[in-house]
Amino acid sequence: MKKLFLLSCSVFCILFSTAQFKRCYTHELMVQKENQNPGYMQRVNDVFENVKHIAAQYHNSRSVNDTIYHVQVVFHVVYTSPAENIPDSVLINQIEVLNRDYRRRNADTVQTRACFQPVAADAGIEFYLATTDPNGNPTNGITRTVGHPQIPFLGFNPGSDEIKDSANGKTCWPTNRYLNIWVGNVFFGIVLGYAFPPDNAPNWPISSGTDSAHQGVVLHYAAVGSNFASPIDPTVAGGRSAVHEIGHYFGLRHIWGDSTDCVVDDGISDTPFAADASQQTCDTTINSCVDSPIDFPDMIEDYMDYSDDRCLNTFTQEQVGVMRAMLATSRAGIAYVTTGSTGIKKIVALEGIEVSPNPSNDIFKLTAKGKEDLSFEVYNAVGERVIPTQNFSSSTTINLSSFSAGIYFAKISSGENVVVKRLALNR
């Protein structure tokens, strides 16, 4: 378990004394949440260990290579000046960067060094802007709101997570259906982004360190996309701050384990140990820890390092397994599951579907009031279809009495309209 450290001075002092900007503030926020809610870090660790076991199943499932998770995204642009109200084109470009990098279709994969090529992996995760809002109305997946930070000239304070407050006029969309990404002036650009990893699947109760209203990702506006006219710095102008923070949202940790002892690491066996972050550098000669049985250099090309955007280019196989396991458990509901490549623009939410009881010991009831010509099929946690397509109208039951306890998914379809419901089978 990672050691917990109390912050020795204010957030303001820490940020201004360390660097021009801090790439990611996730670890500091997790420590702060632990101080406020003792046991928070243990819940994060418990979820992480659980999904590592689930992730191991992917290596034994041939169908996984064809299973794609399509994640529904909403951007909340919270601005205090016209410059912060970044255009749609930048947000659309950020989606393109995410799809390129998470599918390992980025041109700079050729820069992944030979020693890491065997573990470099396509995550099989794609992203699309939401087409339907929580009330069932058409949307472009982008909201815009004038914000009111407590200290206007500094922007939104990451320590208080204030960009998400209802006082700023913008609350999240349901976090069990959408990946919420808030974009604004985060501490005057001293912090580029942060995210909370899952800590208590599946509902993140208010008693935990991060309630459901705070689940999601926060990005500084000048570090979004690869086509922003005035990026905060050339080293982070590739849109990969979002790639990194969404990795946290999917449960990944910094590859050096937020420690400097070459003992504590990220819990992932195919990322080598590192003594610290590789802050804004593409130095391939760094080897800060001795690995066994093979002594690898520091993996500066891994998206969960702090390297320059221009040298980040890969996730590893085990990192991918963890992210996909999170999408099958703690983050279930935000993604539509398909086999093979499916046009994202055809994915539309089907509203009004209810499942009860959930959890259940055996039988789940699907209810779709006022809807006909429906069908469902059921998948297990690693994307294998365990119940083939069955047609129904208005309501039906799903009998899982012959299956092992765990997480399953019901994909309900009506033409091209679909919704995926998480089924928790208890014993």
C-alpha cells in the first residue's frame, strides 16, 4: 500500500515552488481526500486490486480483441473570459486525439523503443461526444457556462474542486452514463489537469472521498487538444493531458508510483520501476531504478508518466487490462460495447430502460415503458456474449441463475438505438 504524506504547506506554496506548471494534480488530491475521509486510499487500493484480477481474464479470452468500448463524453466549458471559452473545433480535436492514442493509431508509435514494443497495446477504447442529454434532448456533447472562481485571478482551485460546484452554474451529467470533462482556467495553468480514480464501485456514495457529482476529469483550457491556437507550453500541446487524466479516471496510476524509492510503483508489472516522474523530457538515457531480471530504462513513452507530449506514445498490455476491467465494473454504464469496428455516430442512447432488482441473486426484470420491438443480449465482464439475442416488447426477464456471481451487461437495442445496463449478480 502506498505511503500517505501530509501536505507540508498550502497548495499555493507547493505549486509555485516546484515548477512552471504541474502536469497532474491527481495524487495530491487523493492525499487530501484521505486526510478528509480516512480510508479513502484503502478503497482506491481495494478497487485497483479487484480489477487487476479481472484484467487477468482478458489474456485468456480470445473474444476480447474484438470487443470495443465506446465511451460517451460531455465537455463542460466553464469560462471566466472569452479566451477560456475554447471553440468546438478544439474539443472535437481532443476526441480525435483520444481515439488515436487509445487505439494505438498515433503516428509516433514508431518511437516506442524496441524493449517496450512487446508490451505496447491498443486499449480498444473509443470516445464520442454525447448525442443525447440526460433529459433525452439532442446535444452536441458540449456545455458552456460562465464560472465564478473564489479567487478570480487564479482561476479554479483544484484543492477544492470548485470548477464542478453548482455555484458555478454547471453540475455534472449523470456520472454512471457519461464521462464528464470540465474545462477551464485551473489555477492559472499551474495545474494542467486531475481526475479521481474509482474508490467504491459502483455508486460512489457521498460518505466516500469522492461522491458521484465529482467523478470525471478536469483540464486546463490551454492544454486541451492539439490544435489550440495558444497552448500553455509546446511540451504539452499534443492533447495528451487528457489521455493521461482519463487513464487515472480508468484506474491507472503514475508509473513511478508517486514515490522516489524504487520500491513503491504503479502495481503494473509490465511498466518498469522509476524513481520519479520524467518531467518535460524525452531523455531516453534515464534509468533511475534497477529492474530484475531485466534492467529496463525508465518508460518515458508511457502515457502515465509526466514526459513531454512529443515522446508519450503508448499504454502497456496490463494497463489496458486494468482500464477495460474498470469499464466492466466501476465505470460500467458510460460505454457502449461492440464487437469489431462500429461507426460511433450510430450510437444513440435509448432512454427509459429500467432494471430491477439490481443487484439480484438470479433474475433481473427489464422494463421499457411504451417501447416495442426491442431485443437484448448479455455479456460477461470480459466482453463474451453469454446470452444470445432475444426479442421482447415492453418488459422481459433475464435469468442468470446458472451463472457465477459477478458483473454482467445487458445490451438493449431498438434499431440503431442502444443502451447498456450493468447487472450485478450476487450469490
